[in-house]
Amino acid sequence: MASSSEKRKYPSRLYEEGKSPLQNRSINHNCFRAKFAIIKDGLGDDVWSDLRDSSVGVFIKFAVE
């Protein structure tokens, strides 16, 4: 267990502070509701229902319905 008095070591930054290329993109930049139908067709009904009933299913129900 780490002591709070120890200095934390973080990896070096990939980009300078405020210069990240992803800074101006939203989280749903490449998320389209139409892709859920393609995924459902590719997975099949059994796998899709298992996925829908899992913890990820919250997002599926929100996007599809």
C-alpha cells in the first residue's frame, strides 16, 4: 500500500499540456446508431441477447430503443 507522503510517479506526457489532438472531439465522435444494426446482424441473436443482458446492455438499450 502506497504512503501518501511518497511522490507519485506518472508516465511522461504524449503531448504538451493543452495540445492534445483529441481535445476538441466529443466522446461520441464515431458512434452512430445505425452501426448497432450491423453489429447485431454480425453477432447473431443469441450473442446479441447475451450482450444486451450484460452490463453493456444499458448502452445498447439506450441506443436502439
